Amino acid sequence: MVSRQTSHYPYTKTWEEAKYDDVLIVHTSGSTGASKPTYYNHTHLNRSDMDSVLPSVPGRRNTNLSLLGPLSQATGDLITTRTNAHLWQILGSTETHLYPLLLHPAAHWKHLDSHPTCVPTVTIVPGALAADQSQLYVIVQDRKADSEAGGAFQPVFDMFPSLTQSRFRDLVKKIQVEGGRTLFSYQGHIDDLLIFSNGLKVNPLNIETEVSGHILLSGSLVFGAESRECALLLERKTGRCGMK
């Protein structure tokens, strides 16, 4: 392909003809269910660029950004109190891209602040509480027409056109701030994965299913989230099991 001359390959489709053609396949990590390929079409990719045409919010800065990865609370507090840098939480997935979020005051660097055009819906997760006993909520997006406010910023429905609602499994708690506004603090994700301190992910169900099949065992539990490696708790069968 690179060592010989090729003829010109014209691309003659208009936007209307091509907007639902698949152009990219991305493999998910497994945090949104079983790992699988997801297909991006032109419309889906174009919605990421639409962030640039969101109306400016009075009193807020328009920003360029660098993606640096998750920070501990102590590290973020140090940066915001001793430098002029503005830290900004982002949230998204393979299916949704990034949510349109605002750059908020330094004191709330770890919180999520949605653009008013695209404020998500959150619903209570029964029985789910944060470490401080605050109620946890899951983020939900209800489908809107492109002509509605915020409708052009919902790429997940290009990937799954039959859906009318998308539940992202992202857990948040509400944070009340000055002026009566509500921000959100990201608390985790509803899935079966263990995420280690080095970033590796393990699905414990596969291990537990395999190990629990042993004739001497009645059950097993894999644990170790935020540790360097996982551990295994075994429950032995009581009574005779037919083995010498």
C-alpha cells in the first residue's frame, strides 16, 4: 500500500448520505458491561465537536484543557491553593464521549458541574450510600430531539438508536454549594470489576465461578479493590464430599 502509487479514491457522499456510516470501531474496557466493540458513525463523532458551539455561560471561563488523569484530594488541593492552574473534573465513556461540564471555582475542583443546556437527570439507587452516608444517585439521560435544547449533545443515541433512555451506571452524590446550586461528586461505577491501585482491572465473577466449581468448596469471593493485587476467600463444604 505504501510502496506503490495508488489511484485517487474520490469520496463523493454528502453529509446527509454519510452521517450514519460507521467510520471507527472502539473496544470498551469492560466497565460498562462485557467488553465489546462499539461502532462510531460520523454523527456520533461530530457531536464531540459540538461542544465548541455551546453558548458561553456568564461569569464562567471558556477553556482549553489537558487530560492528566485522576488526582487524590490532597494533590488537587495542593495544586489549586498554590498555583494558578484550574482543575476540572471530566466524565464520559466510550458510548457517551465527554459530558459538557463547566470549569468551576477552585474550591469545587473535584465536583461535576453540568452545562445548563445539558443538565443530566439523576435517580436514586435504593440502599446505596456513600462513605459519609449520603444518598447515591445514578446518572440518566433521556433522549431529546436534535431540535430541543441539549438534544445535539447526546451521542449515545447515535450508537444505540432504539434507546429512549440511557442509564450510565455512574454513581454520584449531590453537593449543595453557595447560591443554592447543586453539583455532583463522582462516587464510582456500577459494575462487577475490581480496579487495582495500578489501574489494572479484573472481573472477579469469572474467577469465582471457576474456583467455586471445585468439589471441596461451596463458594468463593475475590476482593482487593484499590489494592495492588486481589485476594481470594474460600468457603469449604461441610460434611463428607466423597473424596478420600
